[in-house]
Amino acid sequence: MVPEIQHGLFEHYLPYKEAAEEGIEMGGSFPPIADSVEVWSHVKPAHVLIETLKGEWRVEIAFTTDWDVEHTVAAIYADWRFIELNGSVRGI
């Protein structure tokens, strides 16, 4: 799960990095992250949600990030298959 999550987190980070490089104010200091492995020092676990949805087990592993302080970002799995990295999930 780690490679999928860190890749998704890094993909989520890149538009914020581009905006910061263009001079758009990001609401504080912006972390320089060179590759997907480096995301882990800039995220904190927020929650894990395990539930059934339409007969499938669904797992949501959510994080807060240093680059997007307004949203909780989550890796979504259905029956242990990676579905998406959602950039705006409910905080618990």
C-alpha cells in the first residue's frame, strides 16, 4: 500500500508546488519535496475508516498534509484494491 499512497500524495502535492513556484500565497511556509519518498515527513495520519459499501469492504486511510492545510487527503481502497487518492474527505 505504501508505494500507491506515497505516489498519490506526491501527485496531490505537485499542483500546490507549481502554484507556490508561480508566487501564489499558500498560507505559510511551503515544504520543498523532491520525490514521492519525501512526502512521509510532511503528512500525519488523520484517521482510518473501514466499512462495507454495497457489499464491498472499503478502507479509507486519511492524512493531513503540510502543503494542503485546508483538506484531509485519503487513499481509498475497495476490497484491498487501490481506487483513488481523494483530496477532500471528511475529517473525523
